[in-house]
Amino acid sequence: MEKIVKNIIEEQNDENIAITSVESPPLSYRNLKILIKNISRQLSANGISNKDRAAIVLPNGPYMATSFLAISSYMSAAPLNPNYKAEEFEFYLSDLKPKLLIVDHNSKNPAVDVANKLKIPVCEIKNQKDAPSGFFNLFENNKDFNLPKEEDEALVLHTSGTTSRPKIVPLSNKNIFASSINISSSLELTEKDHCLNIMPLFHIHGLIAILASSMKVGASVCASGGFNALKFLELAKSEKITWYSGVPTMHQAILMRADKNLELAKNLKLRFLRSSSASLPPTVFEKLNSVFECPVIEAYGMTEATHQMTSNPLPPYKQKPGFVGIPAGPEVCIMNKDDKILNQGKEGEVCIKGLNVTLGYENNPEENKKSFSNGWFRTGDQGYFDKDGYLKISGRLKEIINKGGEKISPLEVDNILMDHPLIEQAVCFGYKDKMLGEEIAAAIIIKEGQNCSETDVKNYAEKKLSKFKIPKKFFFVSEIPKGATGKLQRNVLAKNFGLNN
């Protein structure tokens, strides 16, 4: 069988439920297969080939879930954060060069104006009254289509760059197929499992760890409208879920609610819950374990690995707080800067190799040369294996800011702030935060003879950046501290400004 996204769904039982939502009837695998075929035929009839890209800008929910599955089954899906500002959409759409932008019916999203400006055709999804969850059409006409090959791109996402522009990560059908097997196997998912998705579906975590891995075994997903801590327990109860996956900040918010509803939390009888995308504090691990009375599975993933690299195993094996588990799909090693693989217990860079790993960044030979060593992909994370073979992430070699699972390029924020007419220089950096893991700060030099307040800078940033990228703290200085060689060192700025003491 060809390792393509379409076949993840094709091999499932027609009668099983694939997608549920609170606002419409469940979508069966039979109807999901019909939807995928319909959309493929409609795209083909409108001159869009299986080698093209379609950008998707939709709110979280059943249409976002099914549009990703349908588009990636025929061509390449490029889901984008619907909360981006116009300037961000202009960057991403210009960079991706999609043949089509898919949006909601009567969408007022700024992406529509940007697409019109860039001459990218816009297509609104057409939903039908009383249709099952996420069932839609794009065009009236249709014709036969060609299936993609295993090596063809099925998903494309950007990863945040620290010293350069954000990088394009193309992921193939084979990458997604392999990752869906890796994750469903490590979590021992079956068609009886039902997951409540609270992750944004423009992130690799929600798309692959929840959607693709569930589809691979004929399981079902409740495609919620997004994360709502106040409604989580009630929705989890009414949906009779068996598991959920989130980032640490979501788990912390759920715990605050569950503390007041301990009986409801325990009565969910979850088979397990999963955490990924940022480090889970051991205290949160222990509390989740105690409140929900189920295993807490911390995993380690990244976009370039089509999400999962390692995962804590299910019982009877041990789940170790503070560790991201054992290799769960790709090969994983620890390597030094001279490409030598290190022994157990030695600290170095975490490197991976496997069918789920991207073949490289698009149009970025310099970054590819740095990122691959003898067939191993260098993650930029620092870590070591303990005596039991569990991986501990001890730091990051890269400067990406990980704010509650949202990965932010400090350089991207620098560039926006430095467009301000009164700012001479801006350098953003991360600092430790109890709730989010990391927060953003900025050191700013104002142009000589000018006055500019923190409020002025914040107001400017709010117009140009998504909310999660706006620095929380600003330091106005006459000089930004540099390293011995005169190079800016973001990783020491937090200490220099007294934030990580």
C-alpha cells in the first residue's frame, strides 16, 4: 500500500465515527472518504494539481480538521494561524506561493485582502445544512484526478528562525504516514479511542499527534472550537473521551478547574493524557497524575520530525517526570559538534533519523548544510540519555523562544520593532516564566534625541504582531550587552537584565 495520507483513511471501517463536534452530527469514515474524493475531484477540475499548495485559514473546529485531511490527501496543505495580522499573512503567503486560499463562508479575515493583493484565488468553503461535522464543498465542477506519490509534499509549515527568516518545512505523504504509525503505536490507540482536540490545527501537534494518529487506527476526534479551560471537563464528559493531548499551559489551566471538580475529573476515567511542545514541570506531571488517576505521557516533538521523536511509554513501563521518554519512531542519538555519537549519560545535541524526518528546508541550502550530519538531523536541543534510556532535554542550542508551546523567532520580533521610526535597535530574548515556561523581553535603543515610551512600542507591536509574539517586558538602554567577540548573545540577556536569577 502506498504510504500516502489518503490511505491512512481509506483502510478504515466505513461505519466508524471519524469526527465529532458540538454543533453538527458525527462524520463517519464513509462520509470522510466521500468528502476527500469530492474535494480532490473539485480541485482537479479547477486546474489545481496534486503538486500545488493550498493555504488554509479557518478557525479551529470540524471544518479545519476535515479540510486538512481532504487537502493533504490530494495536494499540499498549508494551514496558517487565523489570528495573524495582515503583515504576517503577507509574509507567509508570499513565501509559500499557494495556488489557492481556503477560508470560511463570508470570511472577514485579513488573509482575504492579502490574497487578493497577491493575486492568490480565494475559495470559501460551502457547507450544507444538517450535513455531518466538517462536510463541505469547494467548487461546483469536478473531474478525475491523479493521486500524489509518497515523496510528494502533503503538509508545509514554517518553523521559527533565530538568525534568519522563518524556514519552510515541507513534509511528505511518507513523513505523515510514518509519524501517524509511530504515535498511534506508542499510545496504543485503537478504534475505540476518542480524543478531544484542544490544540490549534495550524500546529504540527494537533494535526499529527491528534488527527493523523487517530485516523490511522480508525479512532475518532472531537474537533472543538479551541481550548476553553472552563468548558473542558464538561465537554470531555459529554464526549466520553479516552484521552487528550495539550501543552503544559493548557494542562495547568485544566488543573485549576479540575481542583474544584475532582469527582468529575476522576470519573472521566481517561486511559492516559499526553503533553508535548514544551517542557512539562514535574510538579504539574504529579498533579495531573493524581487528579485524573491516569498515566501522564510526556513526549518530545518538532515540526521537522512531523512531530514525535520520543515519548514516555504507557504502563507497565515507567513514566518519568522531567524526561521526554524513549525513542518512539525515529532513531535518536546524542552527538557532539564534531559529529561523534556520544555514549549514554554524555550531554550533547539531540539528533534524529527516520522516515518521519523532513528531507530538508525549502530553498535553504545553508541551513540544510548546518542541520544535517551524516544523515542525522540536528534538532538544536541539548540533552542526554539516562541509564534506563530515557531522554532528558537539558537546554537549547537554538535561540527560539518557547512560550507555552508557541515557538517564536526573536529575529522576527526584532525586525518588526526595528521598523518603528523611533527605534534604533531592538533585540528580543526569552526569560523563564512559571506559567508559560518562557516569556519574551526586548532590549531597545531609541534613536538619538527622540522620546518613545513602553506604551508607544506596545501599541505599535499590537498592530504588527500576533498577541503571543508581543514582548511582556521592555528594557530601554543606551547599549545592548554583547559577548566577548562583539556578537549579540540573546542567551545571556535575561541574566544581564536580572530576569533569570
